[in-house]
Amino acid sequence: MRFASAKTALAAAAAMTLATAATAQTETVLYNFPKFASAYGGMTISRTAHGVLYGAGGPTTHGELYQLRQRHGAWKYSTLYTFHGPDGDAPRGPFFEDAEGSLYGATIYGGSANSGTVFEWNPEGETVLYSFAGGANDGSGPLPAMLHDETTGAFTGMTQFGGSANCGIVFQLTPSAGVWTETVLYAFKGGSDGCLPVGHLKMDGSGNLFGVTYSGGPANTGAVFELSKTGQTWTETVIYTLPGDLKGGSPSDIDLDTKNGRIYGVATGTGFKGERGTVFEVEQRDGVWQGRTIYAFKGKADGKIPSDIKLVGRTLYGTTQRGGTAKKGTIFKLVRQKSPKSWQETIVHDFLGSPDDGAVPLSALAWDPRKGVLYGVTVEGGQNDRGTVYQFEP
């Protein structure tokens, strides 16, 4: 065996260093929220303008829509609209942007019954498309990230409360001649069917809807549900019940792997011993849905209390509210291993908190396939300890 020369060895070492630097995973703070301001929900990547992000938050009483625009390497903040209460209160991102640059989203409160709204914003102003009435016949507290039907223009979403059992509903808003009509697709009953929907509502290629409820289900530990349509009737089926305790309970978000027919989710945990949280997988085998825990967070240097999950290619990314070396939360990734069949978790960023970094990432991650980066929001940390908007480059 011949050994490489010193010159060759140095060249090889330099090449390895450059390769490592080129594939480094980097988090960058794009914006620090000022004093007395708040960050609400996740970011929206503009479909119509390059280098533009939309979000919700601000120092105002009822919240505002804002824009971050990248110019000459810096991100500039500007207010698009300030809410006043009757037109909406406490907006939450992400939003939907149409081809003309109009934004559609939801506010948790405000409107005619202070039960939340669905709104449209464009440079000419804001329009309330629908005010939720709450009570037994309507929802209250709509969740962000509604699904949009490009053909009909309809929006489908969830509210966390309202309905006959005050356990939330799945709704659809359909436009006709400038008038928006709401249809309640399903009202959760609070028993084995689930209660308090959270996270993202997802749709597969067949038009079936999937989501999670924070509580309810047979063991009251939360559930993954499916809504399927036959004719004009929607039927809800619980396809996975969270086991609870150390194996995970109280799910907070899901994402779909439509190519392989799988659902991935995160659960915050139930009870003192289970509050570290888990990542779970649900798939259909021989016509039967089966679920399992694929990772249990350990707390401390590892993450604790996951908030969201995002499938990027074949890799799962997500954030935890706590844990990490500074106990300020983390960004994690999970990669499926072929041999042995398992999932490997890696903490790819530890949030440090004030003044150099954000803390407590609560919002869903947004993936920009054009740049190959993820965007997110923290509710604490940063220069003023009021949260940050950040970019993470895998």
C-alpha cells in the first residue's frame, strides 16, 4: 500500500473542508421584531414577486399584515394593513396568494361575532369575506393555512372551536357572484371522533382531507382523521389514535407524503413523562391504516415539544419549542435509514435566544424550492426579545 504525499494529503483535506462548508446547514435571522411587537404564525413565500415574504404580527392592538422584501442583501419590513377588530383581530399566517398578488387568510378573533374572519387583502384594502358566528351552528377561531381550489376558488379550512360540541369544525367557503357562502363539512362531536383540530389540513390526490385533533379520540389523546366525500356527504373516520404518554399524544401538525401514501405528524406529548413529544408515521397496509412512533424526543440537548413537521424530498424537518443546548428550541431533521430500518434524528440548529438569535419557534416552516431554504418565525429572542423571522438553509 502506498501513502499519499503530504501535498496530495493537504489538497484532499482542503477539498473536504470546502465540501463541508458548501453543505453546511445555516440559520440566519432576517428580521428582529421591535419592542412591544409580536410575531403571529408562519411565513408566506410570494408566488408573484421574487424575494418577498408575507407575515402577520406587529405592535398594533389587533395585529397587522406585513411584508419583508429583500433588496441588496437586506430585508426591509413594511406594513401592508392594520386590523381594527370588526375587520379581523389577531391574523395568523401563512396565507394564500393568488396570481394577482391578493392575499387570503384568517384572523382568530374579530368580525361581527368576534369569532374570527376569513379576509382578502390587496393594495386597495382589506375585505372580510366571511365572519364566523360561533355557537352550535358555526365555527370559531379559524386556523391559518386554508386549502384553495384553483378551479372553483373555494377555500377549505378548520376552526378550533365552535360547532355542536364546541370542538371545532371543518368548513368550506365558496364564491358566487361576489358572495361567499360557508358550508360546514363536519362538526367534531368531542368523543371518539376528536376535538380541537390543530395544524394543517391536507388533501390527497383523490380529494380526501386529513388532519389532527389535539384531544378527543378513543383515549382522549388526540387523533388523525380523514374526511372523504360520497356524493354531497362528507364522512369522518379516525384513522389513527395517538397512544399517549411516552409514545406520544396531543398531536400538533401533519404533512402528507402523497407519493408513498404516508402521513407524518408530531405530537407534543401528554402527561409529565410524555411532554417531550414524538414524531409518528401513519400508512395504509392492506386497506387498514396503521400508525407508529418513529422518534421520541429526549429533551435537554435534544428537542422538546415539537410544533410542526415539513416533508422536503425524503427528509422530515420540524421545530421544537424547547430543548436544545440553550433550552430555547431547535430545528431538527429526520432521515429514513435503510439498514437497519429506522429514522435518524439530527439537531441542525439550536436557537440561542437574545440578542443574536430567536427562541421558541412556534410557527410552521415554509419551504422555498426555488432557493432551497426554509423560513420560520420565533416568538421570543432576537435583539428585543420579541421574536424573529429566520431563514434556514439545509
